[in-house]
Amino acid sequence: MNKLKLTVLLITTAIFLTACQDKEAGKLDNRVLAYWNYKINKDFKSAYQFLSPGWRESESKTEYSNRMEQNLINWKSAKIVSKECSKGNICKVKVIIIYEYMFRGAISKKMTIPTNITENWIMINNTWYMIPVKNNFGKN
């Protein structure tokens, strides 16, 4: 009887932990897609709230919004490809971004371009935040 109770307890614990992990993964997915939807809709002040507290200490909402508005990219869609998490509160999220870019010069041409990016996300006080990396794509 004790072995049966132990087995049931272990199975129940495994199911509970898996459910918790799935719930947290769902929260992360929702945060990533919400962040990108704000950027797609050019609502940079709302997107700013998804940046890590440390990043927000170094760049104001106005500075971030101004920087985002100056780029030549028009984001069209975002789709999560994969996630790799360590320590339970830090994840690398691979996202396919489709964007339009207007090439300037002798032949002005707008092109739609897909690209894969990897973002770093961290959970702080039960909320997922993106940790931006300075790069040329979207002037993040």
C-alpha cells in the first residue's frame, strides 16, 4: 500500500510540475507575442513596459519610443519558433519576424523580409521581461 501511495504521489507531482511549466511557458509566449504586437502596431510606449526593469532604468519611455519611431523597419508579424530555458526564469526565445524595409537610393524599393532573431527573456516577480541587445535590426 505504501508503494502505491508513493507511486500516486510521484505521478501527481510530475503532472503538477508539468502543468506549472506549461503555464509558465504559456505566460512567456503571451508576453513575447504581446510585445511584438505592440511593436507591429507602433505602440512603443506599451512595448516599453515589456523591457526589463534594468533596461528601463537606462532608457526612458520617451527615448525608447523616439528610437523605435526613427527606424526604417515596418514590422508585419512575429511567430515564436522555439524556446530554451535555463534556471526556470531565463529563456532564449527564437522568433521569426517578417518586416518591410524601404531601400533608398537610385531605386527606391520596399521589400518584405523574414528574419530569425533570438531574444533573452527573464522572469522577475512572476512577470516575463525582454532583455534587449543593442543591434542594427530594429535598433533594439
